[in-house]
Amino acid sequence: MKTHRPVLEQQKLDAFLEGASSTEKKPENTSQRKAALKQKTSITAKSSSLLKNNNSPKLQQRTIGKFQVEMPVELRKKIKYASVTDGMPMNDLIVAVLTKHFR
């Protein structure tokens, strides 16, 4: 058996959802939209190019729990027992990796 929401409650919900979506300001014309998108992508492009051009050792992707983690291959070799890190919370893992790296 379906229950119907009262009309007033549905109108309040619709107004709330409409207000939530209208608070996001979208640029009016396409050039502003493109500029905003370019600004967002340039930040990520800069950070990834810094990672690549920083003469850092090659990064190796590893799945830890449900996270994809990139770490230098040398550092990955220093962590001998990968099964120990699999169940760790992410911040504990980062602390363990950094302390092991900077010893």
C-alpha cells in the first residue's frame, strides 16, 4: 500500500531542493564557464606535472583496503609485510609510511 505525502509537505520539499540547486552559481555565458573549468583543470594538471617532473622515483599503484595508493617503488620495497598494512586505517598507514621513509 502506497502512502502519499501531503501536498504542503511535497511543496516544501520541492522548494528546498530547488533552493539548494539554485545556490550553486553557474556562469552565465560559455566563455566564463570555460574559464572556470580551465582554472579547475589547471590546478590538477600542475600538481600531476609536479609529481612527474620532480625527479622522484617511479610511483607504483597499490590497493590498500579500498584505496588506490601511489608510493615510490623504493618505499614500497621498504614495507616488507604488505598484509600488515591492508587492514590499517588510512592515516595510520600514512604515518607508518612516512616514519619508515624518514628514518
